[in-house]
Amino acid sequence: MGSDLQWLRGSPLSCCRSRRRDVAAAAVLVLVYLVIQPPQTADAALASCGSSTANFSGRGYDPSGYKPRGAEAEIDVNAGALCNGGSGPDTFFTSWVMLGSGGNGYAQVGHMFKNFGGTSLRFFWEYDQTGSGSFTRVFWGNPVFGNHHNFRASRHTSDGHIHFTVEGNNPPAGAETNFDPLQQWNNIIAWWSSEVAHTGSDVPGTPSNKTDYEFVHHKNTSENWQLQNWNLDAFPSPCYFVENEVTSDSFFRSWTSSPGHTC
């Protein structure tokens, strides 16, 4: 597309150690065309893409008795490897925070590396009101491998919409849903996860450079952000995706370990 800002519609993405938050350094997200190739592992570079089904490695929270109003985390921007060395079908790996409704809709914000659309490593926000597969997605900005950013998907009481932010800044093109999840969804689950579109790709992170999810919170019915207590697993592929809870509440890691891609 002629603009670096991209709208796409199609099938959906689906459903501690202390570290100082470098908010000031990432306060301005410059809309600059940037192409970055992530490092490839030997196994992943040669892997067949396999089935086109979403695979995850992360955590979720489904509280009893109420619907979360937001999901937040600081996530490392780490590399994985795309199947067939990027020469296969349109595919991606990504890491994000999400509010979702058990397959009946979702709203998420994070970073993605993709081999389609003329750009590669991007921030993105996306939502699908009903889970029908007709979604709204916007790419923008220039994340850098090795950095980390605070991502939020948060319902605002002023309009009932879920708003998306990175380092507290509003992304372009509205950066909010056009619906109120409390009115549209029967239940709401908070999610934090890495994801791939094909089983032949790696989720971001390696055994020596794991993807950290820090400052992990959900927003409760009192509109307060609170540390997370896990009660859901984000459906990791059992053959090679790994997740590890490092502390009881606010920090976990996600990565691919010794990829064989035989699943």
C-alpha cells in the first residue's frame, strides 16, 4: 500500500526481575517504513509451514463473577522464525495483550513480524466484535528487536469502547473498538500471549533470550489495575512452545525451545 498505515480485513489472529520502564524513550512512535529480518533458527528456516491454525504460548485470566475491563503488560520485542525462511505462505508471529470473549469476539494490541503487506516488524491493534472473522486491523510504528513496550487494551467508562495504547500513547486511526464489550460479550477474559499463524513457525523468544511479560495486570470492576492471578493457559502447542510462570502474579516468560517442528 502507498501509506505506511495499513487497514486489513480477513480471518482473525484468534483468540520477576525488576526492570525500569523506559517510557520516555518510546514516547513517540514514528511512522517510518522499516524492514527488519529476525534471526532464523536452522530448524525453523527449513520447516514446512504446516497447518494454518493459530498456536499460542501465554496466560489468561477468567475471573468468577465479573468481566475484566482491561489487560496490560510490558512485553519484550523478541524474534522468532517464520516457516520456510519467510518464503512460504503469508504468515506471522506476534505477542499481544487482549480482551476476548471465548471465541465470540476479541480486541488486542501488540507487535507482529509478518512476511506480507510490504512491511515486516510493526505495532498493531485489532478487533473483531463477534468472532465472525471480519476484523479491523491497523499496523503502524517501528518497534525494534530487543526493546520492550507497555501495551494496554482498556475499556473507557466515557464511551464504553476498548481503547488501545502503547507506552500510554494512542496509536493512529482511532485505536478503539466501535462497541462496548459489556454490552456485546457474555463473558470477558484477559489474555497475554505469543502467537504464530502456522505450526512451522516459532513464537517469539528462545531458550537463551526468552520473551518477558512484565507488569501484567487486568482492570477490575472498580476500574483499578491489579496484579494478575493466573487461572488459564493460552493453549500452547505441546510439541515445542514453552511458557514459564516466574513469579506468582505479574511476570511470566514465553519462548520456543529446541524447535523440531514435527507437530
